[in-house]
Amino acid sequence: MINILVTGLKWLLGILAASVLALAIVMAIIGRENTWAVLFGAPPLERIDFAALEPRDKPNSFLLCPDGLCEKRAFDRESPRYEIPAAQLAPIVRRIVEATEGVRPDDRERPAIPQPSESAGLAAEPAMQWDYIATTRHLKFPDLVTLRIIETGEGSSTLAIYGRAVYGRKDFGVNQNRIAAWIEAIEIAVANAD
């Protein structure tokens, strides 16, 4: 009986070792980031309308939104307001986001977005919205990030950022930490822009 268990355990460990080796070879050939797309499918192509954003059933996202824009979903943190126009805020934000290690613009073709709703005096310009793919540091799991700059009037502006993991149920705070770091850097850059 013990011989059968030992043989079965050796067989199981052999399969596990072969699987790990096969995965390592695939990762070495096509790269860690591409491996996840091959195994689990490419990240979805979605156009985010912040006003129509529905709640997710998984705790693997973070939503920074100004009060009055994200009408259907509770946001995780309210967006700060900046005392500069959106046209001045946009290049600051994009420079900070695009300088982050593992973040690149997501230039894949997306379906057309309906005109964003205007509520609470927030005029959302579709031309001021960008999508990014941010990969985790070691395993290169992809997260999708959508960023919108919003003119609030009287020379001020705000932004909405929605970061979400593509795979898995949890993101262990990765999106929250990334967005919090961006907000801190943006606040410093805006303060120094005067």
C-alpha cells in the first residue's frame, strides 16, 4: 500500500515539475507578460464611461473619481481638485503615469464611447481620456488603467482614474498603491508648476 502511495506521489511530483518547467520555457521564449495572454486570454478591450461604470464583483480594482461623475458605482477615493485648467493638468498627469515602470499606453483599437454624461457641473471630454496597461513588477500580470482629465470650470480641473486587475480575484492593493503614488506625485508637480 505504501509503495502505491509513494509511486503515486512521485508521479504527481513529476507532472508538477514538468508543468513548471514547461511554463518557465514558455515564459523564457515569449516573455512573462505575453505568457498570461496566451494562458488566460488577452486583456479585454473596453471603453470606460465613468458615469456608467457598474460595480465589480471582485475586489481587484480601485476607482478614484470626483463627486458627481461616477453615478452608478461608489468610488474608493474622491479625486482632488487642482487649481489649473485641464489642458495644463493633462501633460503633467500623463508624464507622471507614463514614467512609471511597467506602464505603457494601451493603443489597441476600442469600440466607440457614447458621449459621457455631464453631471454636477463636470464636463467630461472624451479626448482627455487615455488607457494604459500596467504590469506588476515580478510576474508581469497586467492591470488596465483608464485615466480621464476633467475641466471643472474657473481654471480648475480634476481627474478620474480606474485601475483594475485583468486576472485573479484580488490585486492585493496594487492598483490602490499605484494610483495613490500618482496622486502624490501629481500634487507635487502641480504645486511646482506655478
